Amino acid sequence: MTVDGESDETIRRLLTTTHRIALVGASTKPWRASHGVMRFLLDRGFDVTPVNPVLAGQTLHGRTVVANLADAGPLEMVDVFRNSSHTSALVDEAIHLGASSIWMQLGVIDQDAASRARAAGIVVVMDRCPVIEDRRLHLFSH
């Protein structure tokens, strides 16, 4: 069983119906997972806005980096590449801004924040990578 308890059908639906993604923790460093995952998502046709206050105004994979989630709106999915200790505030902001899903990357788990998001009607995926899930579910294209 997965940490988030989400079914393959839920993951499939998210990866085939989501269009806009705010990628929090975006990095210009090619060895960082967020860098490669962002490229993967863009190549699959997602509209990805990189979020990183330190890099705000710079360009990453042809997209302008914004400082915060509010600047990345309107939100559909918030993809979190931050330490679990930072997710609570991000989830609260995503709830406030009306995100429909939150995807916490491998190793990112916050059950309390996930419970708050789910209570607000948001789908929460934790400790997963969309690249791995895309390949595992044989989605190949968006």
C-alpha cells in the first residue's frame, strides 16, 4: 500500500487531465530531480510554472520562475520539491488559492497537511514521482 492511499486510477486521472502545474522548489541545477521532472512535464504538454523565490525572474526551461504560489496561479496541481518540514505552509497556501491537487515528491510526506487538504476537497499524492508513475502506468503521453 502506498503512503497516500491513492489508487492507480486517481494517479492516471491526475496525469491525464491536469493541465497547469506550479512546481515548487524548481532548480536550475540539472542534477536536481526538480529540474528533470519539470522538463519531463513540459515535454508531456503540461503548462508548468516554476516556483522558487531565490530564482524569481530567471528563466528555466523557457518558463519564468515566480517567487510564490500566488504568482503561479491559477492553480490546478502544486508539485512539491521541498523538505517535508516546509509542506504544511505550502498546503495551506494551496488550499487558500484553490488548487485541485497537491503532489508531494519522493520522500515528501506530511499526513497532517494532507488531511487538511483532503478536508478541503483536494487530491493529495505523497512520496511519488510523476515520471515514475507515468512510466509505471504506461501513460507515455499527456
